[in-house]
Amino acid sequence: MPLNVFALTRVESSVVSACGYLQPVITAVTAIPLLHERVSPRLIPAALLIFGGVAVTLWEGRRERLRRGAAPSPAEQEAVEP
């Protein structure tokens, strides 16, 4: 939760919410080496679907902002400026 609050000060809320979908995947991937969890046959396609959905959401949102001529987000500006 504190990382979400910190992220909200740096990027748009839509990016933070989309990345929230990745938290269960990151937890599952981290649990494999740390807790010696087994990789189930459902884990890999489920993780790929989640990553794909988040990528499409972020990409389409950015494309729509650029199409409207909106100013880049603070995170995009920071990534471009040294």
C-alpha cells in the first residue's frame, strides 16, 4: 500500500491501478524461489495474460493521450529529461 501512495505522487492513477494487477503475479513469481512453490500449469498462461492485458492498457492509454495532443505525464517527462 505505501508503494501505491508513493507511485501516485510520481505517475498517473491509471498507471498505478494497471500495475496493481501485476501484484499477484509478482507475488507468485517471488514465492517460487523463496518458498519453493511449484509452478502449476495454469500459472504461466495466467501470468502472460495479465502482463499482456496491462501492456495493452498502458500502451492504448498513452496512444490516446498522444492522439489528443495532451501533454506528457510527469513520469514521461522525467524519462525523457536527464
